[in-house]
Amino acid sequence: MYTTSTLDEVKALVAETLGITDRLNSLDASTPLVGSLPELDSLGVAQLVAEIEERFGFEVDFSDVTIEMFESLGTLAEFVDANRP
């Protein structure tokens, strides 16, 4: 499970990285990511992973990057909480 603060941080990160800050207030833990946000293509995933590494201070092994990780904002927040130092 993720903390509320992590969800808020991940939500802001996703909005900033994908250039969808105008939709920030409509995003929540159940917001689907891959397949639902046209901005989240393979390049968007790579950019998000790089931003997650920088902002949260841990390295992401690309073998850990799965479609399930990017299923929703909640699953992405769970991944961050499970891996941050």
C-alpha cells in the first residue's frame, strides 16, 4: 500500500512529466495510466522512470518495469513506496 503523500508526489510527477498539469485535480489513485493516457507511450514511460529515480532517490531496474506497475496512479505509488530509501 502507498502513503497519501507518496500518491500526491507521484500524481504531481506524472502530471509534470507528461505535460498534463491541467488535469492534475482529476487524477486519483484509480486513474488508469498505460492505455488510457495518450501521453504515456514508451517514451513517456522512460521519462517517468528517469524522473522517479531522480525525485525519489533510487535506481529502477528496467527488468522491474512492468505494465502492472503503470496500471494506475495507485500501483505506481505502491512501486515508489516499496522501493524508496
